[in-house]
Amino acid sequence: MSPRALKLLAVLTMLVGLAAVVAIAVWSQTRAFLVERGPSVSETVVVLPRGAGLDEITARLNAAGVIDRPWLFRLAVRLDGQDRALKAGEYAFPAGATPASVINMLARGETVARRLTIAEGLTVAEVFRLLAENEALSGDLPEPSPEGSLLPETYFYALGDDRASLVRRMQRGMRQLLEELWPARAETLPLADRREALILASIVDKETGVAAERPAVAAVFLNRLRQGMRLQSDPTVIYGLTGGNGPLDRELTRADWQHDSPYNTYRIDGLPPGPIGNPGRASLEAVLNPDDVDYLYFVADGSGGHAFGRTLDEHNRNVAKWRRIKNGRQSGPATPSPVKPDPAG
């Protein structure tokens, strides 16, 4: 080998060695950087928009104080092969989060889990209003769902999730719940199908907020259906007056009970034509497996619950007791009897 070739080989060997030393130093520095405590002193929320690349993600994290030395962060991400794996979304980084934990959160898409609670008994109009007013959601609402088709529960979602997608989740949840509960229903129910169970459950849901009472309330209405008695349920009257757009904001009057509506169960026989809200699991279970009692009436008892009666005489005594309680109150609106005596009584 010529002297010139030997000299060139020596230079190349030196450069390779130097490169190896630099690579080892950089690798060691990035490894140490990844496990260092981050600069943030409290939980920090950062929103990374869709389409953001590594440079923008790094800049936002640095500006928020989640990381320092952004060049080293970018290098660490690329060395780990994660530069195309980082996901957009809303992130809540804990205080002092290490760069390694930040990268892992971004790669796994561990975005903030927001929650939206849909209360039992809300109508479709009320649910859609909640979705429309929620600024963390995106996209347009679909056409209004049929009343009773949305399952009330707590839904988790991420910033920017689609409103229509959340509605589909609610619809799917209600279908699955009916499929689960209907086959296990009690025998001899005076209900033709799942839709009738849904209608009655929506009434039960509105009649009482006491979960333990729902099987007894359901039994009252089922007993009335068996005997051909009208349901005489105030919430159905209210739905006929408001169309499900919101609460009535006043007590019902005698004129309201005569209001001509297909939902007014003081005037119609049997069930109304559709649900009057979106019932929850407890009300559906109560309708499909009611208490084995022969009650035909119930009225508020002044304690938040209801007094049940088997006969009209017994019910009238309960009504009189409730009126004494109501009249003895010094302030506050009175709640009318959920089920009134038969007009003939």
C-alpha cells in the first residue's frame, strides 16, 4: 500500500472513530435527557392540532414549558423512530414529566378524557342542546333522533370529537340495552314489544327520582293497562304541551289535563304514541320486571317519595294527607299528584 493510501486510511479511521465518539456522546446525552425531570411545576394542558408535525409539536411543548432544549427533544424522538407516531389532541402532562413520558403519551394518544353526563329522562331536544352548546365537540349535529333512542349515561370523549359520532354511540347504547333486557322480561306483561316497554319506561323515569320506587311505579301503570284504566300521568301531559323542548316551568292546571294531545293520558286510552324522554337502565328494568303488587294509584308523600294505594278510597286518603302536607308548607311550589283519581271518583 502506498504512503498516500496509508495516510488516507489513517484519516478515515480517525474520522470514523471521531464519529463514533460523537455518536456515543449524543446517544448518552439523549438517553440522559429522556429521563430528566421536565421543567413544568404543575399539570400542563397542551392542545396539538391535527396535521402538526414534529417541529410544531416540539415548539408548542417548549412554549408551554413541558420540555426544554427542543433540539434535543426532536433528536430523541427521531432516534426512537417516533417522529411519525405522535398523535394530535388535548394532553394533560403531569408536573415534571420526563421527555420519555411525554413522547410515550403522544405516541399512545393518551389524550384528556372529557366526560358528558346525559341525565335520565332528558328529551332528545334537551340532549341535542347539550351537544350543541359543548364547545369541546366539533361538527354538526345529525337530524334529530326519534324520542327515546338515546341512552342516558356518562360518555367519555376527546377534544374535537364529532357530535354526530357521539349521537351514534348513544343510539347504539340504547339498542344494545333493549336487546339485553327484553329477553329477560317478566311473563304476562301487557306490552306488545320493545317500543311499548320504552314508552312506559320513559313515563316511569319522569314520575319518580327515587330509584327504589321505580318497580312499584311501573307496576301501577302495568296494572292500569291490564284493567283498561287510563294512565293519567302528568309528565305525558307536560310533553304534549312542550313537545319535549324543555320543562313547563309551572304547575299543571285543570285546563292542561283537558289539553287535546295524543300524549295526554288523561284523555287517551293506553300508552301515548311514543316515548316522552330517554329512559335509563333502571326504569327499563323496572318496567320489564316490576314489583308483584296490586297498586293502582300513587301520590307524593311529602318526603320525596310516593304513597301507593290499591283502591280509590285508599288513594283519596293519601291525596288528602298530601294536601295537608302541601298546605302546611310555608314556601316553595307544590308538586301535583302524579296520578289523579279517576274522573268518576
